[in-house]
Amino acid sequence: MASSEQQFPAEGPLDLEPGETALAMLSSRDTPIAHLPPQALENLLVVTVDAPERVEQAVREAGGDPKDVGVVPVSASPVQYDGPCWTAERVSPSDLTGISIQFSRGERYLAEGTGWVVIDGLGTMLMYVEETKLYRLLSHFVTRARGRQFRHVTGLVDDVVSSDTLARFKGLHDRSVPLE
């Protein structure tokens, strides 16, 4: 499907239909979680370079219950978290197979038609892996989301990638949404 920057629905910029995907263009240190509609926080899987504590805080600030959120932490350093979010094993940003495995485990907890997926921190992941490999992984996640009717949001700080890279990732999504 072709990507486009669109006017968003009255409900909010990331109020997506089942199976719809969006590239959220963020400012530095922002998270797509802050821009999700309330129902997204009821059945959400987040693959992120941020600490699980930051995800928990963002969910609470958005009015959600962290126990309804799963986190796949992508980090080069050990992660220790003992909070209410379900947390997968930490995966190195260079281990795309490991990220895919933990994503697959996490998506089992999402309900078809109502589940949400957020992939956040592509700019950081690009420091560890080749763009083509990360693109293939993200393409796999988008395809899985569409097939299971999940709503999928990829968060990217657009000023940390080239215009060619940004265009490539935009093209993978149904629409791009500037949230800066």
C-alpha cells in the first residue's frame, strides 16, 4: 500500500483501523504511546529501545494500566525490571532473529482485531544493523500485524535518518503521521 501523509480522524492522529499501519514521526525522546487512543492501552505490545520503566510511565501518563502491556526490551545492556508490564527477555539491537522471536512470543497475547503493536527506536536500531536487514524485520512485523488485524505503529525520529531511509520506511506503512 502506498504511504501518504493524511489528515487524521477526529479521534486522534493514531486512531487506526484493524490491520492498518502508521509511521509516527517523532521528536527526540517522544514515544508513540503518548499519542495512542485509550483503547490501544488495553492490549498492547511494545518493541522498544527504551527501558520498560519508561514504557510503564508513558502508559500510566496516557491513562492506561501497565498490566495490559507487553514489552520487548531491545538493549545492548542488561535490563532489570520488576513492574506490572509483561516483559520479554532483553534482546540485543544487533540480534534481529532474537527480536523476531520475542515479538512472536509477545504477539500471542494480542487479540485479533483489537491488539496494538508499537515498534519504537528504529534510529537507535539502525546504529547496530544494516538498514536492509532492519527493513526486512519491520516488513515482517507489518505483514504479521495486517494478517492478524492488529493496529501497528512504528515510531521514528525522522531527523536521525536520511531522507532515503525515511522514504523507504514510510513506504512500508499505510500512512505517515508527523507528531513533532
